[in-house]
Amino acid sequence: MPYTSILIENRDRVGLVRLNRPEAMNALNPTILRELMEALEVFDVDESIGAMVVAGNEKVFAAGADIKEMAEASEEQMRQSSFINSFDRIRKIQKPVIAAVSGWALGGGCELAMSCDMIVASEKARFGQPEITIGVIPGAGGTQRLTLAVGKAVAMEMVLNNRALSAQEAFQFGLVNRVVPVESYLQVAISLADEIASRAPVAVLAGKEAVNKVFESSLTDGLSTEKELFYRLFSTEDQKEGMHAFIEKRKPIWKGK
Ligand code: CO8
């Protein structure tokens, strides 16, 4: 089925997904979320793709869940809807996903950016959790991921009092990886993804898995997962190739196994 709310592109080894509901500030409804997750899942199993970028446009990354479609929902309808649960599908993506954010990343849009592995922000990016202004709270990880990223003090202000962060503040608080001019933010994100895609593929997946483990476990469990993944890499050809290439002072040729 052709997508109606996203645009996808292959840029060499990078799979690019652009949210495309400009008339609604890229508000997230069940269709756009389903298409986004499907596209990421297709790229995830595509051997020609090593990393992905999720972007909006210069003015808006995504202005959150679609308020117009959600306004009349009952508690039961929200519980039964696959909407928020489908958001979780991004956690199963194994390859790195970079959010390229310009303009507003609000509510579910901020949560989507934070669900990615890295964020490249344009100078015009603004991050916020304005749900309190419409009588709710974040429902797709905003209270958890935001607090882990920026700390309790800033997260409380954002969630309880609609404080939005400029790109520079988000950088200072450790929410984003880099802040670049609007003209280049998408290209910078694609180049970063491309660079990662050129690295040892099995080790890239292991690195992502190990870093993400920190959000789900005690230090003891996390260290043990990391060690296990580290040991397993010694059964890959790429580990031998990488280390031999270093010793032989040449560039490694990765096989992805
Ligand atoms: N939902 C539906 N429509 C929206 C949304 C939205 N979140 N945001 C903007 N739009 C629509 C506007 O209604 C408007 O439509 P129309 O032209 O028909 O009136 C159009 O987009 C353009 O918007 P504005 O005229 O408001 O544009 P501005 O440039 O003046 O303002 C803002 C841009 C600041 C982004 C503003 O639109 C705004 O504040 N939007 C709402 C932001 C918000 O409150 N987001 C939180 C939503 S709740 C949420 O995300 C909960 C997450 C729970 C889990 C999510 C899982 C995915």
C-alpha cells in the first residue's frame, strides 16, 4: 500500500522517513504512526540499509498527537486503541534511528524524537511537552525518557508548566546530539547516519542494544548484558577484520557477520 502521511527515500545506506501531514503540523494520528513504524520495520530488515533518519520539515517535526482526533475519546476507547501501543514498535527497531528535528517537537512529537537513538536539531528546533495545557500528560514516554535525559528539575517544569526548550538549551541539557543551521540539519543527520552505517554492522546493533539497556535495568543487569554482547562479538568475522585492519594499518572491510 502506498503511504499517505509519510515520504520515504533511500539515501545510499540510509533509510529516510519524512512525516508529511503539513496541514496538521505533522500531528500524529493512527495512520501516520502506523506508516512510520512500518517504514522503519521495512528498513530494519533491508540489508542495503544501515541506519535511519526520521524527519519532519523545517517548521515542524511533529506537533504531538492529533488533538482533533483524540478530543472526544473515552478512557475505554483510548485503552482499546492501538494508537499509543503502536508507538512502542520503535523500541524493537534494531538499527540506529536518528531524529532530524527542526521547528516544533511537541508532545508526542518530542516523545518520538526521544524514542530515536540520537537527535540532530536545527537552530529553530523547540522541544516541549505541552499536554498539561490541554488537560493531560505525556503518554508515550515523555515523563520517563525526558527525565532520564534532562533530569528531574527541567522535566518537572516541562511536564507541569509547559516550559519549552530551545535547541541550544536542549543541547546543554543533553537531550540532543548537535545543533546546526536550518539549511543543513537534514543533511547533517543523514551524514551522521551514513557514517554509522559504514561501521561494523553487528557491533552497531550490539552497541545500540547495550546503551538502551541502561533505561531498563539495574547497573548489575546492564553490565552483564554489555559483557555478554561484547563476548559474542568475538565470534564475528568483523571483530577479526576490525582488529587485524588496525594492526595492519588499513581500512576494515565489513561483512556484517
Ligand atoms: N493536533 C491536531 N491538529 C494540530 C495539532 C495537533 N497536535 N497541532 C497543530 N494542529 C493544526 C492546527 O489546529 C491548525 O489547523 P487549522 O489550520 O485547521 O486550524 C494547523 O495545525 C496549524 O496550526 P496553528 O495554526 O496552531 O500553527 P501555529 O504555527 O500558530 O502554532 C503550534 C504551531 C505551536 C505547534 C500549535 O499548533 C500547537 O500548540 N499545537 C498543539 C501542540 C500540542 O498541544 N501538542 C500536544 C498534543 S497531546 C500529545 O501529544 C499527547 C501524546 C500522547 C501519546 C502520543 C502517541 C503518539
